[in-house]
Amino acid sequence: MKRKQLIILAVILIIVAGLGNNVAYAASLCVHPAGAGRCFTSIQAAVDAANSGDQILIRAGKYVEQVVISGKDLTLVGRPGAVIQAPAEMQDTLSPVFGFPGRPLLLVTDAEVTVRDLTIDGANSAESNPFLQGIVFLNAGGVIRGNIVKDIGFGEPRLPLDENGFPVYQGDGIVVINFLGTPRSVTVTENRVLNFNNNGILLDAEADFNDPTIANLTVQVTNNTIVGSGQNGVIDQWGVFIGGFGFADPSSSITGTISGNRIQNLVTVGDHPLPSVGVVMFNPYNLEVAHNTVENVNVGFVANQVVGAQIAHNQIVGPGPEVFGSSGVLISGMDSQVVKNRFRKLDTGIVLFVEDPQLGSAVNTVMDDNHFDGVTIDVMSSPGAPVAVTLAAAEAKMTSLWSKLPHR
């Protein structure tokens, strides 16, 4: 018996030796601010040296740099205290690949990447770093998990104007965009997005110009905490935006799950006419929005032209009577469900679009077992007047960006 085992072991060793250099092993690289343990001193240097499949372990310390990962499937893991901080003068790394300016601290393109347990600190440097962003996945897939993304803005709410007097929305925490035909799946989970200026998490699928029938983005947005600036009279903040644009068939649009998130303190008051919103949906297909808690917001969910959406088991709490015009869910589209949600401290619980000239109607929308507490009007239908300001906000926010996509 022992002789047989020795023969088997010898055969295994011969096979392994015969494979030689044909076997590729994933390496583990490390980064340390002082280069301890033969680690790289910058994250970008480690990325440049890495091969697809490698893991980069980022030890505690402050790394004042921008990081770009392009075409390499990597895993970035931060140890407690690992911080990527915005340099005083950042480079526009987004224009070469997107056609629109952007200064992300971490940019991932054309790859499958995991980013875990890092602090992404914009240092409120948007004044010197216009179009400041935290983490951007562009035509990429992977996982964004357990990160803190903070101070992506000016230090206080602000809405700059361009030379023609039009608003220039900027300051997004986490951004995921796919505009190519290669399908991508991205999981955004267990992150904390704090003190951002515009959108906490932005998720966008743009149809491939050459074939608008291809579905290209599935997202799972779960168990994140998104905290806005609270009451302000300057800018309408959105906790999560998820949208699909240009698809020939609704079933090809962006899809996935938004579940278990806590979104709070998004309130516009005073002179600024546009409401802040917990979750904005535009043209998604079969999107599940469930078990989220949205508190202290002008509007909980805006669901525009949704198809097959399931909005269920959410809790939406408004800012109370001191802020006029608050709503729980505004919805248009078809074949969707709004069920078993709890609405509190709002002027209106659910608003159904009816023959809106731009967004149509809420067709075949099922509403059942929703609970209303301290809500002035539980359910109302409207041709769009009460929600016109929300639509105007969407147009203002998106026009400056989507009109300048490379294929438009």
C-alpha cells in the first residue's frame, strides 16, 4: 500500500514539473507608505507591476494619489487605516476614456476588479479639483465592498454655474457606467458614502450605439449607508440614481437589486426649487427595490418609466410638516408593484403619473398593503404638475453629462 502511494506521489510531481511555466499563479503584492517589507510605496506602482488575477494588499497609511486600473483583473484590499486621499491638484483621468471631464480618486476601466475596505477621501477639494469623484467603474465589472467614501465635494453644499448660467452638478461618491456591448455585473455593498455633493451612488447603462438591443449592466446595490448634507437651499442631492438610456427594448435596460440600504438627510429647502431624492430610477427593467430605509428626504423614490419594478417592504420617512411638498413614491411606467411599504411624515404617500406629456402614465401598477402614518394624502394621481420639479431636476442633472457621451 505504501509503495502505491509513493508511485502516485511521484506521478503527481512529474505532472506538475512537466507543466513548468505553463501554470500561472496569482501573486499577492503589498503597499506600505514607507515601503516596509519590500512593499510598494504607492498603490499605482503596485497596480502597474501587477498582472491580472493578482491581489494588492494596502496597509494602513495615507496615500495621496489617484489610482487608475485599466485592463487588469485585480483585487484591492485595504487594511484598517488605509486611506486614498485626493491630491491638491488631480488629473482629469476620465476624459481620455469617456469624453467628459472627471477626477476620480480610483478609476477602473475594461476590467473585473474588487475594491474592498478602503477609505476614499476627496478632502473636500472640488474647488481645485472640478468634477471630483470617489470610485468610478467605467465599462468594468466587479465588487465595491466595505469602503468609506467621503468628502466628495466642496465642504458644504454647492451648485456651480457655467459661463451661460446653467447648473453644473458634480461631486459623486460611487459611479458605475457601461456604454459598451460587453455585459457587466457590479456589486456595490456595505459601503458608507458620506458628505458628497451630488449623487451618493450613480449607476448608468447606455445602449451600445452599434447594437442597442444588448443588455449590458446588472447591479446589486445592497446594505450601503448614504448620508446627505441635511437641509440646504443650494442643491438637490440624490442618494442613488439608476438609469438606462437608449435601449431599443425595455428588457435590455439596466436591471438588478437595490436592497437593504439606509439613505438619509437629503432635504432641499428655501430658494432652491428642486427636491432631493432618496432613489431615482429611470427606465430600469425588472428592478427590485426592497427593504430600504429612506429617512428625512423630500422624495423617497422617483420611478420614471420603470418596467416590471418591484418596490416592496421599504420604509420612507419625510422631513415632516416644516418642509412642504414631500412625497413617498412617484411612479410612471408599466407592470410594476408598490406593496407593503411604510410611509411616514409626508404630504403625499404615492403619486401615480397620468398622461404626463414626457413620462406617460403608471399603467398596470399594483398597490397593496401599504401603510401610511402622518401622511396628508395617501395616494393621488396627477398629470405631472406636482412632480414637474423632480423631472426638471433630472433633466438638469443629466443633460450636462449624457449629452456629451462619446457616441452621442
